[in-house]
Amino acid sequence: METVNTDDIRKRIEELRAAIAENNRRYYVENNPVISDYEFDMQMKELADLEKAHPEFASPDSPTGKVGSDLAERSSAGDGTHEFAQFPHKYPMLSLGNTYDISEVEAFVERARKILGTSFTFCCELKFDGTAICLTYRNGRLDRALTRGDGAIGDDVTVNVRHIRNIPERLIGSGYPDEFEIRGEIYMPYKAFDRLNEERLRDEDQPFANPRNAASGSLKLTTPEEVGHRGLECTLYHMLGDNLPFTTHDQALKAAAGWGLPVSDKRKICTDISDIEEYIGYWDTARKALPFATDGIVIKINELAYQKELGYTAKFPRWAVAYKFKAEQALTRLLSIDYQVGRTGAVTPVANLEPVLLSGTTVKRATLHNAGQMQLLDVRVGDYVYVEKGGEIIPKITGVELDRREPGTIVPVFPDKCPDCGTTLVRDEGEARYFCPNSDGCPTQIKGKLVHFISRKAMNVLAGDATVEQLYNLGYVRTPADFYDLGMEKLLTLEGWKERSARRLLDSLEASKKTGFGHVLFALGIRYVGETTAKSLAEHFRNIDALMKAGRDELLSVEDIGEVIADSILEYFSKPSHISEIRRLEHAGLKFSMDEDSGPASSALEGLTIVISGNFSISRDEMKELITKNGGRNSSSVSGKTSFLLAGEKPGPEKVRKAHELGIRVISEDEFMGMLPASHTPDGTADHADYGSLVTQPTLF
């Protein structure tokens, strides 16, 4: 008999716990998973099996007994998200047990029958692939919206949820309880997801990996209006409250629909495992034509009394289980490969495919990412390849069916010259992609920069790719400054243009002259300088001349500016053509300095780096502006450079904990207002205070 090495078992358990914790963080916090749901679920299953077989290694901290949490620290530097106030859930918000094996669904059904000892029904529903939400309605009005959080506490995203179009602010009809919770999923339909990623790619932002990640990231944006722009939708599927007047889950959902709440109409009441399997089989195929992502089926005991009798584990309800579909792939032939040049000069190989239906859309093209990925896949023109609709606008090739490789397939050769302008390609150290260095002479890069300049997050000019293509082809626009030389006469020569459309473009160009310095700096398209970095540079240097004169060390002193960004800025301003372009834009009337009234109102906070957390008597954006106006600097995370943590109501526990560890002062809103000149506080009544006299022990909340 083979002897089991317990040290090996313990080590494997520790490895799995660490891997699951890291993948949980990437999934819930960063919205950037690096493994598939199936791989993650298999890790969790292996850990649960090992812990069951070896209870001596059990731990209360094991992820098998905890709900994945999205309450970790968030930074506004990368994706516009930030920490939200947190509130406890009235009822624990747990996960669902899941399986990919129909025999485990059969075991779930049989186990419930044995425990209950009577007949009952099942409510089968689609499992929406989004991010969980809990809505509380009081007296018919939306009162609060919380994320799942860690199951006990959630982030308050009420302000953002009010901008999701199908979530009602006020219920219709009558008969709803004075107070109840209803839970569901916020998701992003494919159409909105594709549009969002197109915008992100155009702005040189990293595209979201899938609609679930896009929904989760969008729900925690700092700008509620932007949440509304993202096209999120909601489906609700579970009601909770004291003394609800329903006997079944299905009755509760029908009532919710009658009150104007978004409830899926695709659920079905089943009486046995045969009905359940039929429902699963139907949707395993039919889901491919849905306009949104669904990754499985949820099977629930329909009768509420029996749900209560079955109860819960520490992590899952015993009265429900999720059957998950495996990731959808399609197999099709690779016909040819194009090499596309992006705005920054990156050359990306794109496969042309025989059309194939995948996740509700017909796929004809798929990305191969870069030369290294092509070699890793050993892909050839003529191969049959597996395609998944990953997160990008263009789906991705994940593998090659070598058994179907035919004689005559062609090994692709990555070009050594730009396919657009013929310039020899380069690859920077540490970069996976090849670039065309002819940034000011390559037509594709020029047009990409023009599109970026007029984009919504930059100058917000009412034009798009097609207009830029027309203007470029006619020779009217080669650099951003050329937009401001356009007139009615030139625009009316564009095919299909009338006076009204020309006037709209000219008016939007005139309006763009009011755009702030930070957005203008972003619009220039300096490599690696995103929207947030541009804002930091504008606030630090105050005008374009100071920025152009800055040396490497001064650039590195700006928060979030590293060596790569600093070198890119220096290279950009070293070119006379760029300086000339900026002067033309200045002459056209664009703002290349901060407004006078955007300068410090006082120097009360000069030299201080401040982190804020929680809710205040004014909005968080107003609080940040108050810090800047009085000479301080906002930071998104607590570090040794932090001067103090400004904590309002319900501050983030992780930030408070870290401040404690580092000995950073934690002050209240009243203490903070006391540091400012009375004329520079919101109500003009603050007393003067000396920062140095503040207590050194953190204030507890």
C-alpha cells in the first residue's frame, strides 16, 4: 500500500490556498483574471477534496469557507475606481455552489428529496455573468445599493446604480412591502461591451477581458455619469425581507416584475431532474444567441419554507446550485493574417477566419497578439484554430487543432518593416510587441492620433473615424492644429456633408477651446501619458512651458510618473515639430495652462500628501478639490509618504489598518476643516489649526 506523504499534502494545500487567494484578488478586486472560471473552480474543488480527506490541515481562513471579496484597496490611478463607503448586509450575501457535472446536479436533487421527505418544485434560471448587487427599497423608493463585498459587508454604490437605466428609482403599482431587499446581477450586454472596448483601444487603454470584468469595473467608477454611459443593465433574482407575503420564489419574482423591477422572463418551474436537464440542454445552445453573457444555470428549490428548512453552509445556500457551462469555443479555418498598425505604432497580427458563430455574434477575425504568441501557438495559415471571444473587440485564438493540419499550411513570417509606411520595426527591451518608430510620418499612426485628439475623453469634438479618414484623404488635416484651420468651405467638399453637419463640427471645435489643460495634454497623445497621468502633470507644472523645461528628475518627482513615462515625455518634447504643433494649438486658442482660479487658494496644506476615505458632508470630488485648492496633494493609497489619512464616516478598514501600522495620523473632517483658512472652507466657519499640533494617535471609527 502506497504511503501518503503528509508534508506533500500540507504543502499542496498551502499552494492552493495561496493561488486561490491571488486569483480571487485578481477576479474581484482588479477585474483582471489570469485563469478561466473552469481552472479556478478546479483549484477550489481540489482544495476542498484535500481538506475533506485531511481534516488535520483544516483552517478557518481557507477560501473554501469564505466568499470572495471585492473590498480590497482600489486605486484611482489606473481605471477610475476608488474606495466606497461600506455598510453591513442585513442578510449575509453568499456565493453559490457550482458544478460542471450533471451528475452533481442529480445528487443535489436527490439530497434535497431525502432531507425534505416531500414533493416540491425547482425554479431554474439563467446564471448571468456579471457582478452581484443588493438593492434595498424603502416605501417604494431605492434607498441603498451594496455590492457583495465579503458577504457580510458591501460597498455602497447607490449613486452609481441610480444611473443604470433599467433599475427604477421608484416602484410602480402597489402591494410592495415597506422595506425589502432584492438581489441580482449587474451586467454589460455584448453591444455595450464592444463599444466600450473600442473606446478603450482608441484611447490606448487596456481593454476589459470580458463583459463581467467590464461591468464590475464600471460599477465602481468615480463619475456616476460615466457609469450611465457604459450601458450597464440589471437582472434581479432573489427577494428578502421580514414577513414577505409569498410562499414561493417564483411568486416573489412575479410580484417584483409587477412593481417595475427588472426580472428575467427566461426562468422555468421544473418538477424533476428530467425537466432540469431539458432546461440546461436547451440553454446550452440557445444562450449563444443571447445579447448578453450567461455562464450557466441556477437551480433553486422554489418553495420558500423548504429553502428555510434546508438552510445554509458558511458559504453557500443548501437550497440552490449552479450548473456552469464550459467556456464556449469555436473551431474554424485560418485563411490569412493581416498586420495592423495602432496609434502608438504597435503592430498587431490579426487572423482572418472562415466566419463562425460565437457568443451571439459571427466572428470573422481574431487577434494573435504578437510575434511571440504566434510562435507559442505554432499557428499556420490554413490551420483549424480554436477561437474564444475573450475581452478584446477582436476575439482571440487560443489553440490549434494539430490533428487537422493539412499539407501545404504556411508558416507566417512576422514583418520586419511597417506594413503601412515601410519603416524598419523595432522592439524595446521588455516589450512583447514590435513598433513602427515613424510616429510622425506613418499614415495609420497619424490618423490614429487625430482620432485620439478629438475623442470624448480628450477634446470631445463631434467627429469620428470616418470624418478623420475623409479629412486626411483630402489633405485637409495632418496634425491636430489643422482641425482649427477648417472652415465651412472645406467641409462642404466632403462627400455627404451639408451645412448643418459642417456647422456642428465647427461649433464643437470652438467649444473644445474651453477644455482644461489636463485634457489638452492628454489629447496630445504622448506615449504612456493616459488621462490620469496628464491631469497629474497639469496640476504639478501648471503650464506647458514649465512641463517642457522639466528635467528627468523633476518629472520623476511627480506622483505616478516612472522612468518609462518620464523618458517618453522627454522624447516627445525633444522634437521641434511637436513644439511647433503646440504653439499652433496655443495660437488657435487651446488652454495650455491651469486657470488662475484653479491655483491654490491658500498654502495651508502645502507639502502635505493626503489620502481620503469614507463619506463626508461634501462629495469626495469636492473634498479632493479642497485639498488641491489649499496646496495639498491627493493620493489614492496610504504609504510612508502619506502626511495623514482624512477619514469620514465608514472609512475603508484596510486604509485605517495600514495607517495604524505605519503610524500615519488619522483625522476627522472637523479636524481637517480646522486646518483651513475660514474663507476657504465650504461654509466659511472653520477655526484655524496647526497641523503640527494634531494628535499622533489615530482616531478610531
